Amino acid sequence: MNRRHFLRGAALTAASLAAASCAQPTPIVVEKQVEVEKVVKETVVVEKQVAVEKVVKETVVVEKPVVVEQVVAGTKFKEAPMLAELVAAGKLPPVDERLPKVPSVYPVPDSIGKYGGTLRRGFKGVSDRWGPSKTKDVGLTHFNYWDLDIRPDIVMNWQMSTDAKRWTLKLREGMKWSDGTPFTSADWTWAFKNVYSNADLTPTKSAPVIADESAIDDYTVVVTLEKAFPLFMHFENRGPSTRYLPAHYLKPFHQVLTDDKAKLDAATKAAGFNAWTEYFLNRNDWLLNPARPMEYPWIPINEPSAELFVMERNPYFHVVDPEGNQLPYIDRVNHRLFSSVDVFNMWIVNGEIDFQYRHVDIINYSLFKDNEAKGQYKLKLLTTDNGDTFCPNHDCKVPKLKEFFGDVLVRKAMSLAMDRATINEIAYDGLAVPRQASPTSSSPFYHEAATKAYAEYDPAQANKLLDEAGYDKKNSDGFRLWKDGSGPVFFTIEGVAPTGTPSGDAALMVVDYLKKVGINCAWKDEERSLYEEHHGANLTEGAWWGHYHETLTHLTHSNGWVGEMLDRPWAGGWGRLYKNGPNDANASEPPADHWIRDLWAWWDEAEAKGTMDAYKDAMKRTMDVWVEQVPVIGILGEIPGPLIVKDGLMNTLDGLPVNDRMADEHLVGTPILYWDDPAKHV
């Protein structure tokens, strides 16, 4: 993303409703005063347009993230022609009655869009649900594409208690489900009481566990967590949510609540289910049940088993663009079924895929690049969190290896022994970035020194450091001996990347470069179950995994930067102690003066505060330590993610970071994509 897009994105927050650009979509037009919002996290100057058309400046000082609501008078709501026709025919209420009193506003990176057209994608069927899901997902919050912080989406604002357990959420008055039924706090309390708290419907609960949900009024919900979790709203950016459900629709399928149990039993059997709980979960699944009311920009109109799974615009979607045009711009999304990747690749080359990252393999880069003109598309490269990293186990159960990997001179030497540029060229055709393990360059936690630390190719210095560390004796094969002379140093690097894949080939090259400086080792690619068994028992000597090159380091499912990502182990039992506590059979205490304890303390402090500034501070201090200690040996990062973008599709950006938490290529917000000539894409 270039500086122009960054500045434009920052300017086009929800508060900039009056900022205009480019062509207007088609009517209908409704005059209405609309409130919009902007998240403020520090002392700022906010330009506020008031009803008297005067611009004033107001200084707002806050200690925690809050929302400053702003009012812009005279906004004209507009809607898609296909919806305007339904309004004219009396089949749909006017747009101002379908939108919330305070709509969510999605900034646009380049231009206000045009209504109409179809977006074509490919998917593998019901088992590939995450492709269609990420296309339509919305949540309580949305990540900004310009700074990767969050802004309100389904909720208007929120307040966190000082202990980070009690969250007060303000809903959007007037927001509706896709069938036109009001979306209120009753949908939250009903879901918690009758589904989330029902052991038959929700036998297990993933963190953060909800202790209670209550309503202050129709549009104010209080969510109480069992444990403190300052990042709660960061993890609520994608649906489908378990926090709320369409109570009015699901009640008849709930055996305890239905007015006609006999009818429910008959329907359950007729649908082929053995228990009402199975039938209920099926009816609650957005993918399997198009009749379920939803809150997404597009909603299914047929079954996902069809050759063409179609999602059509939701007339009640709660979001507008900066000029008051109800989103999405595009009328429908078609997901075309394929079973063979070769068929999918042929669709791409033939120009039959419009916007897709999922299933587009970097291995086929040359094929896709060479056929851009033929297929009338552009192959864009996004920045992924993928990379290759060698993780030596500092707490290895083999005492000699524990001493070996625990020596910072050895770790620096192993890093200097790597010819990353050559590995990149051979394994990845030069498309990855040679770098040390560190947050990506697009991350708010980027640390330049950590990215470069001991990442140059210097085998002479590597040999010198190994000699200084006391491993200066070698056998007749040229391999370094243990300090006691009992035999050659040896360890195995384990991973799940098959040989013949770019990552597997890179692992073999790492072994070869280590041997060139006298360190004997071997690469073993294995079944994931065996790999997990080994790291679970802290039997791993060295691990190979695509981690330690993240964008949002504080939102990974575990924090590898402090050693608690157990399947990418460098801290071994120490990491298990920090993550699971002393009851973990393979947990162990690090030395009292070990630097890892500083990392833990800094991260605990950041999590207690829960602010982006606190995480940035903790991450900076952590990476300062990584510069000196080199806990892992990063090889390559920012392995590009290929994105197919059809010519004429607008509001797409180059170089955006992609990962699962941010919904991959949909970070900008798929509802703001539009066709420059919609008539050509029906």
C-alpha cells in the first residue's frame, strides 16, 4: 500500500461522510440526517460538521478507545437499482427505513462505486465453506486497511471495564435482519440463554468464554467474560457470531421453546436427523440454510451443493459508503463448484474468475502471469504471514543439545550460515523476502533491526563464532564435535512440509548450509500427528514451520514471540509453563535470570492494558531482545499471496497484508468493490 492510499484511508474514516469522489450510483434518493462515528484513541483534533454548516474543531481527550459520534446533515441515501425496483413495486420498504438510524460507514480506498454486476469465484463445495464465508463476513468490528486497527461495524461503540471482563456494547438502532426483523439486544440474550448455555447445542466453548449476556435496553448489551480479555473486540471482526442469533426464526426449531413439539419432531425426522439438536444446528447454519435471516452484505439464495452457489445482495445491510450509498455495490456473488484444481486454474487463465486469493497457488505464478492479457485480469501479490523458520529447542531434553542451542553464539552462527537469497531463488523463484524472523513490513509492529539481525550470508563469521563457542574440534568428515569430544554434534529438524514443495526444499537447503559450517543435522518431513506428538512431549530438537513473520502479532492464536506457540517450539517446556501452567507434564522452569522472563512480563503487562500502544511497546521491547538473542533462525518471509483481479474491478489495493484473522483478500471490505462498467459483468 502506498502513502497515498494510507493517507486517503485515514482521511476517509466514518467521520468523513462529506468527502466525495467520482460518480454517483443510481437513485432512489432519500433526505435524512445520519450519525457516523470515528474511533479515537488519544488526544486528537476532530473536525466536526454541525447542522449550521459551520466547521468547528473540538479537542477530545480519552484514556481508552471510545467512539466520538458525529452528525452530518443533509445526507442523501441511495440504493441499488434492483432494490429501487422492489421499492417502487411495493415489495420493499424505502432505503431510509431499511438502514439503521446510525449506519456503519465503509471508507473507499479510491472512488465511490457504481451499482450492479456479478463477482465470480470458485470453491470446492460445502467443505470449502471459508471461501464464501470470508467473502460475506461482517462482525462487531472491522479492521482498517490503512493502520490495521479496528473500528465499529455492527456495534456503534463499546466500553470495557477496568478488569477487561465486562463489555458494554451499543447496537445500531434500526438495524434489521435480512428478512426485515429488527436486530436488537433480545437476539443476544436469547442466544446466550437458549443456545450458548445449552450443553446439547454448545457442548464446548472456545475462548473467550462468555459468563453472561444481559440487556440494558433494546440496543445496549452487556457481555461478561469468564476471564479478562482486553482483545475481545479484536476477535469479533468476523461472523458468523455465536453472540447473537435470529431468535424469531430459530425459536420454532428449539424443542424447549417451540409451540408445537410434535411438528418439530416430525420435521426433524423428515429432514433426516436423529435429534432436534442436529436439526436446530442445521437450520442455524447460514451455508446450509438460505432461509435463515442474516446480517451479511450478500445472502445465499440456493444450496451450496449446486454447481453455482449464488449469494445476492441483502436489502437490509447496515452499511453505507462515505456518500450515503447503501452497500454492497455488486449485486451478487457466484461461487462456482470445482473438484479439480486444474479446472480452477483453467478458469483463471480463461478469465472466468474475478476476485480470488483462496486456492490460487504461488507455484502457478508463471502460468497466471503469462496469461494476464488473455484472461483480462491482473495477478496482484499480497503480503502473507507465511514464511520459513528453523526453531532450535532451547529447552531440548537432550542435555548437550540444550547447551548447544542455548548458546547465543551458536544461534547467531547458524543464522549467518544461511544463504537466504539462494534459498529464495531456488525454492520460491525469488518471490519471497530473505529476512530474519520478525513482524512483516506492513505490520504496525515492524522492527527493522530485527528483520536484518544476523541475516546476511557470512559463513566465515559463522565458523568463527562456532569456534568461539567451544565447538572448534571436528571429526574426519569435517563435522564439529561436542565439547567433551564424545562425538559429532547432531540433531533432526522436523516439519510437515513435504519434500518437493517450496518449504520442504528450503528445509533441505538449510540442512545443507548448516553442514557447510560443520554442523551435522538432518531434515525429516512427517505426518502432522507424529509431529504434534513429538512437540507435545517436548521431544522436538529442531522444528521447521511457517511462523514468525506475522502482521498482527498480538492476534495469533498463541504468541510465538514469547515462546508459547507450542507447535513452533523454540522455548520447549518453558513455553508450556507460560501457556499451560505448571500442571503441564512437560512444562519446565527457565533459569531465574533468563531473558525469556522479561518477554513474559512485558506481554502480561500489555495484555492487562489491552491497547494497541501497549502491544506496540511490548513488541518493540521483545524484538529488541530478539535482535541480540536470535531465538529462532528466520529464513524467508512475506511469501507473496497471489490474488486474481479481473480488469475493471475497482477499489482493490496492491500489497495489502492477508491472513485469516483479517479475512484474507477481503480486508478492504468486499462490499466496496465495484465494476467500472457493471453491464459487462452481469
